[in-house]
Amino acid sequence: MLVRLLGTAAGGGFPQWNCNCSNCQGLRAGELKAKARTQSCVAVSADGERWFLLNASPDLRIQLEGFPPLWPPASCRRGTPIEAILLTDADLDHTLGLLLLRERSALTIYAPVAVQQALRQGLVLPQLLAHYCCVEWREPAEELAPLPTAAGHESGLLYQAIPLTGKPPRYLDLAEASTLATGSPFRVGYYLTDVRTGGRLLFLPGLARQEEQLQPYLRACDAILLDGTFWSEHELQEQGLVQATASSMGHLPISGPAGSLAWLAQLPIPYRIYTHINNTNPVLVEDSPQYATVYAAGVIIGWDGLELQL
């Protein structure tokens, strides 16, 4: 399985266009040892020719242009090697990129029913896309199953959606959210397996807490791409930005005895990588103590363009 991290930042990217936190200001001034990052998105393929996107970032156009395997095939005037998009949730930073794909004649999108309904009621996104192209919405498999191409052929990948704790997107009020499908999650992770190599990827860009149902997948995968949004629970408050905490926004912080690094460092798997990293997170600074702590634990701070072969 080929895995390309197209973007590794949380919503707003890094630097964020309207932010003057020490990280964003320092990067713009060239005074920070750090990499600019676009918003979180991943491409996966079993053969290097047929690709699947995990989420659709608002920065998708520049991400596609920066990765030649996702360019239009030379054999046709217009086309794309993208077979389908798998959405983890209905958040803006994971779905607005769908609008950038409207020039395609047909789109195949996997998303839980509650996510589809949130996009329909809150953003009118499915209805809008339907004016530009044919869209097939598919509910993702709850058990490991073949991930077909848009035409229904074998892709060489198996996949499974894992329900996670999640909230309705912020653009839905409580009354609207109460009408969505019960029993369908607002957030999922994805577990993908390469049929030929046996390589296994666990994709969890949003994680509110360590969940029991994840345990079998955490130890069975070869690589995990994990929510690295915040270093600490009160990061935004401490920087004088907003009063929201990491947990109130649905993200498990990295640090602390209950943070993700404490158990991620113990996993006996080859690749443990943080993604979806907020612009305020000190791990973005490559000579910071927080960055050193993460790497000392054998965990990688993901960057745009990082590639894996599983």
C-alpha cells in the first residue's frame, strides 16, 4: 500500500491566514524551524495508479498539483486517478475539498449516514454538487470488505469504517442535529489493508478519547495516522485565543498522563505518526522540547509529502 500525506495541519493550515500566534508569526518571519502545512488529507493506493482520498481538504487543489501520481492520466484529455473519497466526518476541513472536484463527471463518496445527512441539511453540499456532476454516496462497510474502484472493480485494498465518539458539526444547531439518523456515527476512523502485501493502515485524524473498540486495530496495524491537533488540553486558552478546550472540540491532547503519547509510545508497530496538527501546537517547532519528547518516544510529527509503503 502506498500512503501519501497530502496535508497534515488542522483547520486553517499552518500558518493560519488570520493568526498571529507565536508559531504562525515565527514561520512567516522565517524565525521558526518549522514546515508550512496544508489541511489534513491522505491519498492511498495499492498499485500507484488507482487512488483513494481519505477526506477532502479545502487545500485539495494545491495538494493534487503537488503530487504527480494524482495528475490527469496522459492518455486522456480530462480524467483523474482518484477512484473515491472516504470521509471521516462532516467537518469543514475534511469536506470542502469535495467542491473542488465538481468538474469530474462522477464522484464516489463514502460517509456514514449521519455525516451525509449533516452535509445535506447544514451545508446543502450534496445538492450543490449534484448540479455539477453525478455523485454516488455510499455507506462505508462496518466489517473488513473490498474497497472497489468507482467502476466496481477490485482495487487491491480492503477497508473498514470504525465508529468513534463524535459530535455534530458546528454548523448544525441542536434542533437540526436531533433529526439526523440515530445509531449512525458522526465520526469514524478507517482501517485499510493491502491484499497483496498485507500492509495495514489505521487512519484516525479525529479522536476524542482512547476507545476500547480501537484496541484490536491499534496492535494489528503497521502504521497509524493519529489526531495530533493539540499538545495540551488548555492550549488555546493559554495562548489567549479562545476558551474552548481540546476535549470540548473533540480532540485528545498529546501530552499528559491521559494524553495520546502515553499509549502511542507503547504500541509495537513500525509507524506512529501525528497528523491534523493545529497551528498553535508547539510540536510543529522542530527544536522545541515538545517536538523532542515526541521523537524520543519513537513517534513522528507528520509533514506534507511524507510517504509510506506498507
